[in-house]
Amino acid sequence: MSEHDGRYAPSPSGPLHLGNLRTALIAWLFARSQGGRFLLRIEDLDPQRSRAAHEEAQIADLRAIGLDWDGEIVRQSERRERHREAFEALGAAGRTYPCWCTRAEVRQAASAPHGSQGAYPGTCRELSSVERSARERHGPPRAWRLDARGADVVFTDRLHGARRGTVDDFVLWRGDGVPAYNLAVVVDDADQRVGEVVRGDDLLDTTPRQVLLCTLLGLDVPRYAHVPLLLGSGGRRLAKRDGAVTLEEWRDAGGSTAQLVSWLAASIGLADRGVSKTPAELIGGFDVRRLGRTATMLEP
């Protein structure tokens, strides 16, 4: 593993919006400015939401804004056996258990006065053998969870500094046979020898889960850099009401791809506004200290 090797890993469930493209550009600059490899991985875990047409369009958009990558594109859907190996290793270590809770039950338990906000309280972990047998008679588990044992995890983020989090018993494997994101991403980053994970700061709070999984599986923990998001009106996720939010819409509105790259760079502090820059031209002046630390609102 090189500590400078990075990646971008979109899910092919729809077109990339400008925020996705900005994060991809930043991740590319992190790797290229330090002489590292840059990898592209398609996170098509969910067969119900993933579409080949979306994957093709995403790849085309990344190429259009001037990004390249090393080696072949990896697809998570083709790595199911490797994910299964990691899941079974955790099971052999006594760190997994079946869960029959519905989403509504999880939300209700997590919002109880005694519970941590959004955290699964370990309901099915505490089932007796009799209670577990009774549940099994009514059907297979809805998921398998990690017995996190309330692990307290500390890590350092390159933008946010020292971070600490208590890990709840999160899902590792879905009842329909699909590995959960947290398990798959840890295994894939390790196998691809990714040394630095650069992604949106909406994933910052789930990072302690991934650090814990690395530790339990004996994998190297990568460095992390969670970058600010590009948001729509009112601080919401980008949507059509915010105007040109995809590369295609940007072009349809009369903007060029070169103008978009320059605007994306300026919006995060990597270039002066109105100055045209290609990704290659941004490499030499890239400095993580120049990156903004707060979300950018897209003006329609």
C-alpha cells in the first residue's frame, strides 16, 4: 500500500451531480499531486438500484472533465466471494449475530430516550436461545450485524483533525445476500491497496465503523480526508430545482466543460474565480490547506 494511492467509487444509481464531480476532482488531485495511483471502483452492490447505463454515463463524465485512472475499473458486484470471506472470518471470531428487526423497529429503538441517536441498541444480540429459535421459526434474519461491543474508535482526518466515535452494532450482510457498504468498502480498499480515502464529509460519522472493521480483519487503516459537500438551496441535497446540477444540464444551459472544472476548483478554494484551470494544471498548486472546510451552496 502506498499512503498516496487514492480512489473514487461512485454508485451507478443515477447521474453524477456537480458535487460528485467536485469530490472526484479533489480525490484525483490528492493522489496525483503526491505521485500516487488513482483508481476507479464502481460500487454496484445493490442490484435493484444499479444500472449499466448510469455506470457508462458516470465514466464518460469523469473523462470529460479531465480525470484519468490507473488499471482496470473494479466493480464491487464481481467481488462478492471476497466480501463473503471477510464476513465469515468475523463470524468465526464470534463477532456477528443475526438480526430480525424491521427498519421501523430499529428507528424506534434508536430514538428511545436511553439510546444513542441513530445507533442500533443491540436488540437481537441480547436474545436468549429460546427467543432466537422462536424468531427463526417465523423466517430468516433480515440482516447480520457486527457485535461491536461498544468499541471506542479514534482516528485523524486530514481536514477535520482528531475524531472519536463509539461504534454501534451495524449491518454487515443483508438478508437478501448482499454485503453492506461498510464491509465491502473496507475489504475493497484494502485489496486495492488504497492508502488515502478522500470522500464527502457526509460519510465522516460512519468512518469509526470502517476503522474498527480494518482492525478486526487485520487490515491496514487508510488515511482519511472528508471534504465539504456542494449543496442545493436550503442546504439540501442537489436537485433539479437548483438548476444545472449535472454536467449534461450544465452544458445544456450554455456552459462549457472547461468552465465547469474551473468553477468547481474555485468553489473549494483551489483556484481564483474566473481563472481557467484544467485538472492537470491544478496539480502543481494543490495544497490541502487551501481546501474549504464548509459546504458550498449552489446558486441556481
